[in-house]
Amino acid sequence: MPIVMKGSSGNAVKIVQNVLKINGYYFGSVDGFFGTMTDVAVRQLQISKALPQDGIVGYRTWHALSKLPH
């Protein structure tokens, strides 16, 4: 999966938003744009999984997302 972060857009961002939404981290619309709400949700996931809180969905954060129900 590609690395996505604030300002990114596209299907990979929709996947991130959808998994975060299903698991109670994200409350915005699944629109494929990595804005402030998505950034906050990613950081909350990173905190809960003891990952570096950088707001970037790289390998370790994708791995954490893959372990969540979706």
C-alpha cells in the first residue's frame, strides 16, 4: 500500500478512512481526502497501538490497520 498523509487523496485514503470509521477512530465522511479529521484519527490509532504519532500511514500503521476489524 502507498504511504498516505495529510494532503493525500485517492482510494488508499478511502480505505484508511473506512477502517478507522468502522473502528470508532474517524467520524467524518469517507471522501478520499486526507484532511485534519483523518490526521487526528490516524494519530489516535497510532497512540492506541504504541506507534510513533506522526500522522503518516506507512508500513507500521498499515499493518495496525490490517489487524482491525473491517
